[in-house]
Amino acid sequence: MKQIKNICCIGAGYVGGPTMAVIAKNNPHITVTIVDINADRIAAWNDKDLTKLPIYEPGLADIVKETRNKNLFFSTDINKAIDQSEMIFMSVNTPTKTYGKGKGMAADLKYIELCARTIADVATTDKIVVEKSTLPVRTAEAIKSILHNTGNHINFHILSNPEFLAEGTAIKDLLNPDRVLIGGESEEAIESLAKIYESWVPKNQIIRTNLWSSELSKLTANAFLAQRISSINAISELCELTGANVNEVSKAIGMDSRIGSKFLKASVGFGGSCFQKDILNLVYIARSYHLNEVADYWEQVIIMNDHQKRRFSDRLIKTLYNTVSGKKIALLGWAFKKDTNDTRESAAIYVTDHLLSEQATVSVYDPKVSSEKMQSDLNYLNTRTEDENFNLVQTVSNPYDAVKNAHAVAIMTEWDEFITYDWEIIYKSMKKPAFIFDGRNILEKSKMEAIGFEYHAIGQ
Ligand code: UDX
Ligand code: ADP
């Protein structure tokens, strides 16, 4: 087994940052350097003010405080960090392709390829290269080919070590993972990585597989999790028409130990950087092998999710007497889930876009997302000009400003603080009748109705 003294992680994002911080914390004898081409992001990671870290995750700032500039470093000097390390994690973004073949479906691997080429060019000693980003099955083959055919003809071992952390609970998930998965061809390389995890993860929770099983397991895990949400969301629509209550149905089925209770919360639709991207990727791979039934099966999870987002805004518009033109709608929450400032694929973006197309004005409050981010999310859709987005969407730093004179409040993210608000004051400040559309089922129907609201939840 190779003794690892220096680790380099390429990509200082939502995965690379927290993962490496936890590895550094638990392996004080290893120097971990996280590098990124984005100099602003690296500067934010190095900011003395820990509230300025580029990503928000409960517990992350404490670990950064404990390890930064001791055995955890953030740098833009990518080549130096690669050359000095025995193990390199690739943790760069793999978004869905927005051009060319596979547009809108396949993963864009240009960042991964660039990473592999940089490693091949720079490395002068043998390296273990670890895929941390979620990648299509058989990506390791392409990486291997680049590493072995360019550069200095040194030895590379490729491992797949997908990360299963969920945002908002990243530190908890990393410190106490259900399992760690390592796929590879070289037993020595696998054991070198396993040893790093063994400093805090019980040995029997570290699974070894071949490369392709590891790559495919990550896509499959995300597809299964997303499928559960689309399944319960499908049932939520039926609940709204039959008098059944989706929360009661979830509880009833979740107590069956074969089904289990997690990931059965009906919502306005799942978001995040992984579920949609990974399923589209799975669908694309299945189609490329001409497995059309397999592809159609998984694609339905995405179709259902899009339907759920659209259904939510349709219902809001219909309830407001079929028009929201000129009406103020308050959105509480913009992040794709609570306890994160990440907004990738957040339902709030699509619901807002729909409301704007019906000429509503939208006022948004989120405890952790900046107004610049909200505006750039809308601009990215390219459905109207930046000025129009700016004029139609007001982003406020106080929830009570968001709801003032609004015709309806839509809850988009399940932030805990929303439950604690003084809903009587909110009611008084709104236009009447005052509507709540609870996209996360976090408020109590009877309490809201007692105040005077007309309350609509998902699946009730
Ligand atoms: C997910 C996987 O959980 C994680 O293992 C993987 O590494 C990355 O993708 P993440 O996207 O960070 O993690 O968050 P997750 O908690 O899975 O939530 C994803 C979306 O589903 C959120 O929008 C969330 O609000 C929604 N969701 C989740 C529901 O609507 N209902 C649920 O019951 C659970
Ligand atoms: P994830 O959620 O997978 O961590 P992010 O987008 O948050 O994704 O982070 C990926 C990071 O990888 C970004 O900060 C981006 O600047 C960085 N990155 C992408 N390509 C490269 C590269 N070739 N070299 C260094 N960093 C890169």
C-alpha cells in the first residue's frame, strides 16, 4: 500500500470543499490542498471571516477553522499541488451538456477531460487519480486513455470514489457515512484510499467494487432517491382529488420496513445539482445502448418532476381567480432545499419564471441566497431580458417585506425559520383573501385557517 502524505483536490465546490475538509480533519498527518481555477472562490475559502466561505453548510466553518493553513490549504496553483501529491481527487463540475450531441441529456465532460490533461502534463511521479465527481459509467476509460497517452509516461491508477453527501447535511454525512464506495483495478491503490477513510469510517462500511460498478452505483443511487420523490409526488396529485392526505399516505407506507420512511416527502418538486443531471445522464447512456424501455422508464421520473413544478404554479394561478397579472406573489425560499445556499435546479426558479410569464410581480426572501444569485438564476433561463427580470422580481432581506401587500405566499424551501414567523402579522399585511401555497407542507393547516388564510398544501 502506498503511504499518502499529500492530497490534491481539483475543484473547490460543494463536493470538493466539505469532503476534503473532513479528510484533513481526520488525517492530520496528510497535507490536503484544494485548488480551483476560480480565483474568487479560492479567495473566499481563504477569507478570515468564516461567514464569507463560498458555500454554506452547517458545521463546515468550524472544521475549516480547525484545519485551514495547518493541513488544509486552498490555492490557485494547480500545477504545484498536482506535482506535490501522491493522490489527486477530481471534483470538478459535470453539468448537463448545453450544446451539440447529447445536448440537454449527456454529462459535459470537458472539465474532467481538462483536469486529466493537466494532470498528465504536469505529473512527474506516479499518481493515484480519484474520480470524486459523479460521472457516466465508463468515464474512467477516457481518463485512463488521456493519462496514459500524454505527458511523462508515469504510472497512474484510476479509482472511482463517488460522494454520497447531501447538501445541507454534508458534514454530518461525511463524518458518519452509510458507506464509502471505492471502485478500481489496482488493489494497492484501493487500499491506499481505504486507509484514509479508515481513520474515521468503520472498516465494514468501506465497500470495494470494480470501477464500472462504482460509477454506475452513484447514478443508480441518485435515480432511486429521485424516483421515490416523483412516486410520492405522483400520489400527491391523486390525493388532492380524492380527499386522501399525502402526509398520511407517506407515513402509512413508510412504516413498512421494506419501503422505509425516508425520501417520501411530497414537495413542489426536487431540485439540486444531482438528481436531474444524473437521471438524464442515465437515460442518455441507456439510449446509447439502444435500451429504449430502460431509458423511458427513468425519464418518467424527470417528466413527473417537471409536471409537479408546473402543477404548483398552475394551481396558484387558478386559485387566484385565473389571473396573477399585476398581482404581487411572495416567495419564501429560493434554495433547492433548506440549510444550503445552492440554488441549482431549484423549483423556485421555474415557478417564478411561470408566474412572470403570467405578468405577476414576485417578491422573494431566502435566508442564505443573495439577490445577485436569484437574478442570475433567472437570467440563465434566457426567457426575458435582465432588465425585465430585475424590474419584475424584487429580492428582499426581510420576510415581512416580501409578504407586505402580497396576494399570496408560496413556500418554496423548507427553511425552519419559516415555521417560526408571526403568521398573524403576515396575514394582516397581505391583501385579502390571503392565500398560502405551501410547497413543502411545513405549516399547520388548521392554525393557518384559524388565522384567516386560505391554505393550500401539496397533496391535501
Ligand atoms: C442528493 C443525494 O441525496 C446525495 O446522496 C447525492 O450525493 C447528491 O444528490 P442533494 O441533492 O444535495 O443530495 O439533496 P437531497 O437531500 O437529496 O434533496 C434533493 C431534492 O429533493 C431537494 O430539492 C429536496 O428538497 C427534495 N426532496 C428530498 C423532496 O422533495 N422530498 C424528499 O422526501 C426528499
Ligand atoms: P460540485 O457541486 O460538483 O462540487 P461545483 O460547481 O460547486 O460542483 O464545483 C466545481 C468546481 O470545479 C468549481 O469551483 C470550478 O471552478 C472548478 N473547476 C472546474 N474545472 C476546473 C479545472 N480544470 N481546474 C480547476 N478547477 C476546476
